[in-house]
Amino acid sequence: MKDVVENRKRIGSTNKLRLAWIALRENGPVWCFLLLIYYTASTVAHRSFQAQDGLRKRRHIPGLNSPTLNKAIWETWDWSVQGDEWTQSPQWKDSVRHAVLERELPTDADFLEIGPGAGRWTEYLLERARRYEGIDISNSCVEYCRNRFGDDSRATFTLGSGHDLVNVADNSIDAIWSFDAFVHINATEVEGYIGEFARVLRPNGVAVIHHGGVGGAMGGWRSNLTAKAFHDMVCKHGLLLERSFDQWSDAGMVHTVAYGDRIAVIRKSKVEAR
Ligand SMILES: C[S@@+](CC[C@H](N)C(=O)[O-])C[C@H]1O[C@@H](n2cnc3c(N)ncnc32)[C@H](O)[C@@H]1O
């Protein structure tokens, strides 16, 4: 049904009237009235979204993605399905695990995860970890993960400010992973984190970050971050953007991230800059 609204510009007015007449004949007035409500409401919703997005850009307001709102939202989230509400399919999750996480991240390494939520990816990181630290802006996530993974002495979970890694030592991390968290974080706070990556990563360390790419223009509660702004920040802080992709092939299937998102593979140079 969404297609009826999204493709409305592809059908001329005369044709729309003709189609409406056929629909009325075949389905009756009640069904057609309900369709009209849906059609009108969707059009209004679409225009409101565009106006709201424009206002956010013009006035530089944070939308739903400020640290305060992120904290408030995720503190009260229902974590009963442990983040799998964002899993597109079991095959997709397997592929993120094997063709992204395991392909890009080292083994026997010191890991940092930003925004672990209820630990959807944490169990896979722990399989490869010498030491693991999860930092989240939400206390309920920290508590959830402490309960879920508390028996593992290599793992610690701490509450973060939402824009820095003050409690993480310089040159102490081999790999950083963050999925479905940076998509919700505005550019100012993302830049805070990227500056910190340059500090906490060891030489040749890697960060694999799923982030927003189109400044929220495709919906999905995304932040104002764009792929270009992200790339510029990475370069500004002396890191290398090795790769950035929004789809990948695995066992004959193509998998994607939604809403114009990207997955970035960032590397710190092997040699410390003087
Ligand atoms: C959509 S959930 C994803 C959770 C988990 N990574 C997953 O994939 O299931 C977003 C997570 O990012 C965290 N988060 C949001 N803003 C953050 C910020 N500025 N710093 C750290 N964590 C943040 C939230 O608390 C939440 O745990």
C-alpha cells in the first residue's frame, strides 16, 4: 500500500480519476473512503517530514538525536528481544557477523564497542576478545549487558557521556565496533568520538562504524550526519577511511543497510604521527 503513496507522481491526474472510479466499482465506497484517508494522511505525513527535516537543517536544531534525547529514549526502551527488532532477517544477521564483523575485525584483540544496547553483537565480539569494553549512553543498557555477560571476566560495561571516551586510555584498543548507534548520533557528538578514536586506538587499530549517510533525509530516526561530513572528520583527525559501503555480497546474496546508512572501516596509521 505504501507504493500507492510513494509512486503517486508517476500517475497523471486523469488516470488517477479513472483508477479511483474502477476501485470504487470493484471495492465499494467504504473501502475507497478508508483508502482516501490513508492516501491523504500519508501525503500530509510525507510533507510534514520534509518540512521538519528542512527546519532542523536551517535552524541547526538536534531533532530527536541530541545526547539528552538519545539517553531518555534508550533508558526506557523495551530490550526484551535484545535488539533483534532491527535484524532484517536471520540470514542478514549471520552475514553482518561473518562477512562484516569477522572479516574486518582482528582476533585475540582488545575491543571497544560503542552503544552495545542489549548486546546483539557483543557475544560475537567476545568470541574474538582478549579484553572487551562496552560504553553506552544508557544506564539500562549497561545494566542489561552486565547481567547478560557478567560472568565473563574479560568484559566491562560503562556509562558514557555520549560524545567522548574519557575513561579509555591512550593507545589501548585494537578494534572499535559500533552498529546501529552512530546512525542516531548527531555530527557534533560523532566528531567528539572520532577525535577519541585517534587517541585510544593502537597504531594499525581499526574501527568499524555503521553510521548515517544522508543527514536523516530517508527517515529511520537518523541523525544529521552525512557520509561526506563523516569522511571529512575521519581525515581531520588523521585517520584513514579504508572503505565505506552500504551493501555487500555473501554466499550469492546481496545484503544492505537501510535509510541511506553506511558502514565505514577506519584505520589508524601503523606509525604514530610525531
Ligand atoms: C538502536 S540501539 C542499537 C543497540 C545495539 N548496538 C544493536 O545493534 O542492537 C542504539 C544504541 O546506541 C546507544 N547510544 C545512543 N546514543 C549514544 C551515544 N551518543 N553514545 C553512546 N551510545 C549511544 C543507545 O543507548 C543504544 O544502546
